[in-house]
Amino acid sequence: MRTLSRIAAALALTGALLFAGAPVAAQATDEGVSRVTSAQGPTAPGTAVRVPEGDVSAAGWYDCPSGSLCVWSGPEATGSRCTWSGADADWYSGSIQCSWADNQPVRSLFNRGTSSSYWGVVVYAGANYGGVYGCLQQGYAMYDISYSFRSHRWRTSCG
């Protein structure tokens, strides 16, 4: 049953990464992580989009500290927020705990990383980096999703 759940989650992510109604160039890497290769045009809920620096309409996103991964309990960077500047093997009991993530889905997330060494952040459905869900490039956000994540780590790239 867990395998089916992981497959369904992976398919949901691939299907969620749409730009202007067409699939994004999503590719499996050596670790089975999807990556986003471009962002053009209008987007639908659940789409990974680039968040422009200095855009007043993106103000909620920029409450996320520079160099961090942020997740929110509400869509479009609203609700309760959890923030990490490094990897975390277990959001429920790790060094930084996300108090609401064990009983509420993540509704939006933003990779506001700034490191020239780590361009992507991989999110996982399970603790200890189990159940690869997907990879989000620096400067990208997913603004209206409903997924349960439990761990993440930074990568040199999403591809």
C-alpha cells in the first residue's frame, strides 16, 4: 500500500508541474527526482512558478528568510509557516520541528535558497529522506498544493 501511495504522490507532482497548461520538461534523475526546466506564461494552482524579487504582489513569499526553504499551511504563502536553512530528516522531531505538518498538509512552499552550491531542495513524503516527492529550484514556489511532506535536503541541482 505504501508503494502505491508513493507512486500516486510522484504522479501527482509530475502532473502538478504544469506551465501554461502544458507539461513542464520534468525528468527523472539518478535518484528519481523530478526537475522543473522552465517557467513561462500563466500558471494553474499547484504549478511551480518563479517568484520575482521585489514584486509587491509577492510580498508574502518574501516573509521567507533569504537562504531558506519555507512551507505554509495555507495557499499562496498564508497561514502558519515553517522555515529551514539546512536539511531536516524529520519535520516532526528534527532539530527544527514543524508543529502543524503532522496533521495538516503543506499548501504552499518556496525555495528561497541563495547558495551557489545548492540550487535545489528535494522534499520527501517520509522521515529520513524516504519517499522522494520532487525537487524545487531556487526562486521557485508552489502556491496552491495539498501534500504531506516530512523531510527535505538541499542538492547541487534538480537535474
